Amino acid sequence: MVNRYRGEVALMVEGRALPMRLTLGALAELEDAFSVENLPALGERFAAGRLSARDITRILAAGLRGAGGTLATDEVAALPFDGGLNGAIAAAIALLDVTFAPAGERAEVRPPSPPVA
């Protein structure tokens, strides 16, 4: 179960909620991956809103590992995300929001709507 008060967000994969959390170690991993010197620079990088597919994959992988997962970044890239690309992007944005947004300013992120049959 995902606990947003602990900074956790779910990544939905084939109907399963995989918990993600950006721990200090996960944030250090992202600082290294994005070649930034500190957390404010990392936050500014994400706030710019120009995230590539590689960026989204790195964020999701670090979040999964921060919550205790063991998937490598390339394995995360191959996951069948619920909601496809939109589902992956929404999960990454929710994770960044719960990590960087001041309490009280966090947007309520809803999972993508299921496809209409």
C-alpha cells in the first residue's frame, strides 16, 4: 500500500500499484544522473518541465528503488505501464510533486482514466 504522507506514490503496472519514493539515496542517484550539484538544482531541472523519455525512466527507476524495488533503469523502461506513456508521465510528476512541492501546495494527482471500450 502506498503512503503519500511518507512521500510515496504508486506506479501502476498491469493493475498492480508499485510503490515509489525519492529517498535521500534516490535523490543522490538523480543528482548524479542529471549532473547537478545539489537538491535545489535538481528541483529547478524538473521544474523546467522539459523531461525526456529517458528522464521519466530515470525518475521512475530511482523512485522504485527508493521504495525498496530492485529493477534496473532499462527494466523499468520496458514495463507495461497502466495508461501507457501518459500513466508513466503522471506517476513521475506525482512523485516529483510529493517530493518537492511545499506541503499544502501539492496537487492531487489522479491516475489516468482507463481506455473506453
